[in-house]
Amino acid sequence: MHFEMICTGEEVLSGQIVDTNAAWVAQRLLSHGVEMHSRVTLGDRMADLVGAFRQAAGRAQVVLVNGGLGPTEDDLSTEAMAQAMGVELELHQGWLETMTAFFERRGRPMAAVNRKQALLPAGAVMIDNPVGTACGFRVQWQGTWFVFTPGVPHELKKMVNDEILPWLMTDFGVHAGMPLHRILTIGQGESHLAAQLEELELPDGLDLGYRASLPYIELKLMQRRPVAEAALDKTVATIHQRIGDAWVGDNVVSVAEAVHQLMLQRQLSLVTAESCTGGMVASQLVDFAGSSGYLQGGWVTYSNQAKQQELGVATEVLEQHGAVSLQTAQAMAQGARSKLGSDLAISITGVAGPDGGSEEKPVGTVAFALAHASGCDTQLLNLGFRQRNQIRVLATTVALDMVRRHLLGLSPIAEYGYLRRVATL
Amino acid sequence: MHFEMICTGEEVLSGQIVDTNAAWVAQRLLSHGVEMHSRVTLGDRMADLVGAFRQAAGRAQVVLVNGGLGPTEDDLSTEAMAQAMGVELELHQGWLETMTAFFERRGRPMAAVNRKQALLPAGAVMIDNPVGTACGFRVQWQGTWFVFTPGVPHELKKMVNDEILPWLMTDFGVHAGMPLHRILTIGQGESHLAAQLEELELPDGLDLGYRASLPYIELKLMQRRPVAEAALDKTVATIHQRIGDAWVGDNVVSVAEAVHQLMLQRQLSLVTAESCTGGMVASQLVDFAGSSGYLQGGWVTYSNQAKQQELGVATEVLEQHGAVSLQTAQAMAQGARSKLGSDLAISITGVAGPDGGSEEKPVGTVAFALAHASGCDTQLLNLGFRQRNQIRVLATTVALDMVRRHLLGLSPIAEYGYLRRVATL
């Protein structure tokens, strides 16, 4: 189906509001196999709206118009549609009564301006809005259905879910769509991944896409037509094999989510000992409900004093090897693990910059240690010359990936491509 | 100036990414008086891109194109422009060398596919990208300048700030708007703030705008014409007075930034003791370079065991009052403060949900304590029925605001409007 969207409103166009409605509509319809073909965002100018309706008419099968159905002067969508079509606005008596009752229930009189919201282009079909005063409507012109929806997010969502999707399913044979398989990677650039997957033979109907969402690059396997499960599984396995240690999870939004799921399955306990990440590892896990099932606690040992007093890092270790060293990371992890008798402890200590780097340990140098029942794995990585926060996000991701790999029985020390390993103990 | 934007990429169109680039560009240019006239969002289809370029040509003065400059097959922007114009792609030797050096510095070979990123439409002017492999370019066609920018947000921002805005200033007489004064607030809705400021008399040339950026609502004072400093100061002071404790900072991006600045000025030390925020308070401070100057460390005491062992919270306190209580928060803060001999300690313990709530302490109940040389301030707030992460973000903001208010000599216990205080000690 050729589907387009027209978003209206100065506040969306000018960036005062980030247009989450557009993203929501696109995802909701994509889940029913309907791809958005294009999207136009316009301010509150009558001529622009009329022009956009005229351009889409005859080209698209369905155009979803969002916004501009309110009672004020800058709400122009309905009148613009009537102008484009060259028809009159007609009063929808049923909606006028619904609105009047809506205000009565709230104990306030309906303002005169609201009457405008019951005026629809001649020939339009009203679409109910049980949670607001702006009804939607759909109207067919030059073979194209224009579907008008309110800009208030929860009103839009209810209308799409309750009215518009069922209509698309009945009248256009749209149905809930194929699942998307997402493979999360770190440490390889998009071009490097593409080169590794260049000659990959995809089953018919399966497309491979890339999405950069730092620190990740996500590989997306999209089913254009239904693909046999075995063929999909085989493709996923081949991709895993080709990209090697860059793979950090399937169908998760972050490594933290993968760790969260695995920790709950394994019924082990975890503590964190963080220096340059400053609590980000713990916080990413606490994001998920149920993290109290395994996360006992954590330390942000930002100063040397905290490392010594709280985690028992020996003065000699700090003096001999420095705060950013394999030895300090190891002592932090082991100290943290013993304090609450945890199964696992992960530690991070590094130079996040912009100051504090040296020739031997430039900005981006980060030491990690994972202490567990049978020992302690350590690595010193050079995460490259990046901004402070990017280094912290990358370090958090690597730390969580060490936990993930350990829980899967893999070596916590991975080959990450552009995240260069300097040393291990 | 007639300015339009074309956003490309399946992930933006399909809503997998909310298009924050578009909002950022609109706001950044608006700060220089340039309004976005319209915006088209397209997927990775050659014909659609060519069509959009053709439509904008001759109509707009400047079209900013975002995305589609990567090395992979679905990056089509450059070729689409060449096709639209009917010109060849030409190798930009300088950018090829820059890219080769870029990869060399990172100790990896440049993949063959990256060569594509040095091909520009004949006649184009290359735009430098010092932080990525996708150079930008601008090319004039039918009187319209098309300016191509990378989709990676920090690359886009750097290019707009360092290259494109200066070019617009030189060639189009665009100039930076007057400084914007931003007032950060929490705990009041936009309509409530608007009501409090309704009869505010603004000096000539000064506009008041609102921007919701959760958990904040930002008030923006925009100078359409130069406004005398004294008049601006007076307006700011009046706004502060009217909005009361909702005010949490001027010209800062977050309360964390305000705390960071104040802590460095006051030369005091701070530790954090976090339960439901799980390290978010510490992490927000560590985001700022120089935070090691005051942040000694922190504890994520997620389990009762951690609260007892690490911070010395008495078993009786936990048993009698529960983990989410003023008493536990107080014991956490005092325990944390004494452990490293810090000047200040802030603690947070709450029910972030979705489970764990009770009738007495529903989801959203959070206890805070700030321990300092002359005592300990506590409060128990009901942050309302919100999603887990929203509650954690709000709790982090309130905790940091307690520190901020203490440093300014105000009571840490504020009246936040919709953030309801249940009790204090």
C-alpha cells in the first residue's frame, strides 16, 4: 500500500516539539506491514497545506494527516482539505452533540470556538475520538483516502488503534506483520560490517539493513514476504559467525538488556565497581524492572581514597600501577565481589578526558575486570580519542558485554575491532 | 530566507529513530532568525530522492539534506543529487586522502566501499567533517543551494556549527540572534506556568516561549530586538519570583550542571547513596569534566544487605520503617557522609515500579536525605504514577536540586507543585 503522512504545526516544524507522533505512526503501521513512503512536515500556512494535499492526491492510497484539528485560528487542516477539494464545510450534528456532552460532563460550558471542530468537508466520514474534542475524519479525493487525526499524542494513538487500523484491515486487507530480527553489534564500523556481509545470500523476501545508534550498529533483518523460520535462523547464525565478537545481542535494545535477562535466568548476583563510568553501569541495569533480583549494589569509587577505603585497593597497587591499570581494576572487582559475597563483580577505571591523559595512558584508556568464582578476567582497552561521554558510554557497554560473555560461557576478553586492546593480566 | 529540509533514511521514516536531527536543525537555524518552511522525510529510494530535489529546486533558497552519505548501498543522497542535476560524480582527491589518514590514525585499513564517500556531484563544494568519514557538500542548482550533511547527530551538529552557519552568515547575511535566556523549571505543568506568567509585562522586543524537555519545562526569553540588560534582568527576576520553587536553574542544560558549577565554586566534597536511582545521580555529575574535584564517590545500595553493610543502616530502621522511608534515607546519607569524611551526602530510596508499591507507599514514593555539617534534611515525595524510568529521572533531578538549593543557602525542601510532598522528618 502506498502510504504517506502529512504532519502539521509550527511547533513540530520549528523543532520546539520533537515529532514523536510521526515515529509512532510509522512503527505502528509497519507492525501491520504498511511502510510509510514519505512524510511532509508543514507549518500553519493554508497555501502549504492545500498544496501538499493536492500533491498527494492520486499518488498515495492513504495519507494520514496529523494535527490542526483544534478550535483555534491556527488549526487549518479541515478547511485546507475542503479548499483543496473545492467543497463546503458541513456541520456534523452528531459530533456537535458529543462535544456538548463532553463539556457538560466536565461541568463547563462549551466555548463558541469549539463549534468549528464539528465542521467537516462535505462527504467526509467522521472518526470518533472518545478522549478529546477533536473528532477525526476520512475523505476520499482523486482515489486517495485522506485520514485526519488530532495532534495530541494519546488521542492520536487511541484513534489509530481503535478506528484507523481496523478500517485498514477491513478495507485494505492489511494484517499484523512479520517480525523484525535485530542483531546488535559494537566495535565495528558500518562499512566494515557491510564488507563482512557483502556476499551473504539472503533468503527470498528478506532484506538486511543497518542502523547506527551509538555505541551500537544494529543489523535489521526485515521480512518483505514471509520467510521460513529455518531459513531465518540459518541467516542469523551465518551473520553471527561472520561478525564474530562484534555481536552483542539479538532483539535487545542494549547489552544491558541482554545482561538483565541472562542474570535473571542464571540466578546469580552482581555488584559494580565504577570509576570513570560513575554509576552508569549500575544505572543501565536498574532501568529494567526486576534488576533487584540480581544487582546487590555498586560503588562509585571516583577518588583513590574511595578505591582504598571502600574496595580495599592496596596503596602499593595504586602507587605502582596507577588508578587506571589492570591491577587496580582487578583489586576493585575482587574487593567489590568479596564485600557482599556476590557471584560476579565488574569494575571499570579509565581516563574519560578531556584532561588526565598521558603519553602512556592517553584519554580513552580504560581498564576492566570481571571477578567470578574461578578467577578474574582483565583487559586494558584504548577506546580511542572520543568525547568524554562517548568514552563513558562505550566503557559501560564493554563492561556489560564482559558480564554477558561470561554468562554465555564465552571468554570475557573479546576482539572488538576498532576498540583496541592494549593489555591483559 | 526560504529554507527547507529533506531528511533521508528508512530508520527515520519508519520511526525506528525519532528525528531529533530535524528538531535540532530547526532550532539552531531559528536562533539565527532562519525559519524552516517545510520538511520532507524520505526512505532510501532513488526515485523519491530525485523527485524531492527536483521539487525543491527553484523554490527554496537553501535546502539542508540530512543523511544518506554513508558508504553502504542504501546511502543514496549524493548519487540522487547528481542524477537530478544530470551531472557525473567526481572523485574529491582531498577527501579521499583525509579519509585514508582518518583510518590510518586508527590503525585500520580503509575499506573499499568508503571510496564512495569521496565522490561528489560535479561542481559541488566539499564541506569538512573532522569527526567522521562522511564529508558534507553544497551544490547550487536552479538557484537553490542544496547542502548535504551526515546523519550521525554529533557530525551533523559540528558541521552546521563550524561550517554551514558561518557560510549562511557570510553569503546570506544571516546573523546570530540575540542571546537567549533560558530558565529551567520542574514540578509545574506548562499551562500552570503560563497562568502564573499571564500578566507578565515583557519589555519591547522580548518574547517568552515554553519548551517541554522532560523532566524540565524550559522558559525561553528570546530577543527579537536588542533589549537593555537591566530590563532583561528585571524580567528574569520577576519570573523567578512568580514561579517560586519550580525554578531550578538559569542557562544550564540540567540541574546536574548547576550543581557541578556550584560544587566547584564552593570547594566542598560530595558523595551519593542511591537505591532506586541506581547510580544515575553520580553518573549525571561524572558527565561533566572536572567532577573529580568534588565527587569523592558513591554507593548503589540496591539491596537491604548493601544498605546495612556498606552504609551502616541499622536493621531496626529497615524493619521498623522500611527501605523506602525518611529514616532509611537519613541513615543512608549520614552513613555515606561519614565513610569518606565528605562535606555533603545525598541519598535516594524509592519505589520506581512497576511492582513493589503498596497502599501506604505506592509506586512513585521516594525518600530523599541530604546530610551536611549542620544536620540532615529529609523529604518523602510522591512523584506520581509514572513509568519506571521517568520516576528515576525525576528522583535524580529532585536529589540534585536539594544539593543545589543547600549550596545556594535555600532550604533543600522545596514546593514543587505536582511533585507532592508526603512527609519530612
